[in-house]
Amino acid sequence: MKFLSKIILIFALTVSCGTEDLLYPAPSNASPELYPYYLKFIQELASRKLVPKRNVRQIVWTDKDLGQDVIGTCETWESTMPRLYTYRIVRIKREGTGEVLDRLVFHELGHCMLDLSHSCDGDDIMYPHVVSPLTKESVDAMFDDYARGETYEECDENTVGD
């Protein structure tokens, strides 16, 4: 009987541990300086028992031109080999990030993992212009909005900052 109990316990632990890995799989390629921000994002999701809509395959630095005044991006790629597979990559420019790197990574992960659009509220993480470091209040607001299904779709990005 004890043997059977041990087998059931091992099975339960294996299943429960594997579930978290399926919900929050680690990127296959992550820059060491950016990975802690990814982990913090995942910990915030998990602490609220939220599941991302998509997962990120890479979170990396880039030297490529992302566009005027753009220092971070979420890109979607499709692979057809060996089967159709869509994955997302977060690219962050080294220059211009400074003290707002944590907020920038959360902003791009908000796009990539939560499918959030830009917000017109300058205090939101999803505001298109990263102007201040991450705060507990801004993190709470983003995940609360996500939990309620808010995606900021009503925001007209052409009037942001007006």
C-alpha cells in the first residue's frame, strides 16, 4: 500500500510541475540581461493565476533599425517547417533604454504574450512612449486590465499624447 501511495504522489508531483512549464514555457533564446525581466513578468502572471494568450520564443537585444524612436518591438513569425508554427520574438535596442528597461520589456511582453494594444493613458505600461520606470501600481493595473479582458482597442494611437 505504501508503494502505491508513493507512486501516486510521484505522479501527482510530476503532473503538477509539468503544468506550469506548459503554461509558462521559457523562451528558447533569451539574453541574460533581459531574462530576469521576463521571469518577473511570468511571476506576476502566475501570482494572479493568469494564463498568457501566446508565448514568447525569444527575448533578445537587437542592433537593427526598428523605426524612428522605436526601442522595442514584438514580432510575429511563422514557420512552415516541419509544420505551421507561429511564434513571437521580443527585440529590444540597447541604446535609449536606461532606467526604463524594465517597463519597456513589460510593455513588449504585454503585446506579445497578452495581445494588448497601446493605451492612451500615460500612466499605463501599454502607453506607446516609455517615459518612466516600472511601478507596482502600473504592473497591477496592466494585469488587472488583462484579467478583465481589457485590450485598449478603443485607443486611437494617432491621438496619443494630445
